[in-house]
Amino acid sequence: SDVEGNLYITRYGKGTVVKMSPNGEILQEIDVLGAQPSNICFGGPDGRTAYVTEVESTRVVQFRVDRPGRSWQLMKSHQ
């Protein structure tokens, strides 16, 4: 999830990541260029890079997001 509580959900078999609001509304669907995304985490210098493992091509796909990941922000606040 990001700092605003939006969830990023990998859609294995469809090849996308869905950004969903805290009230369940789909805000965005991002194509990850492979049919089998399996996991996602946030990182980079500002916490706004999403890294997605993609099983079909055994690679890591990355894309930028509007807000930092929640776990990234928590980690940074404890340093």
C-alpha cells in the first residue's frame, strides 16, 4: 500500500497491477508487460518506484507511482 492507503494488487494471469483506493474503487490499472506478475514492493530514493516480479519472463518490472509506499516511509522514519 502507499502512504494514502491505496493498495497495489498484482493480477496474475492478466499481467497488470491494479491501484485500488481504501474504499475499493479501482483508480488505475498498470500493464507490466508479462502475464504473471507475482509480488510488488516500493523503493528507490523517494519510495515512489514500484518493483514487480514477473514469473513468466523471470524479471523485475519497475514503474513510478504518485505517492511513496507505506512500508518505505515507515522504514525511512526509523533511520
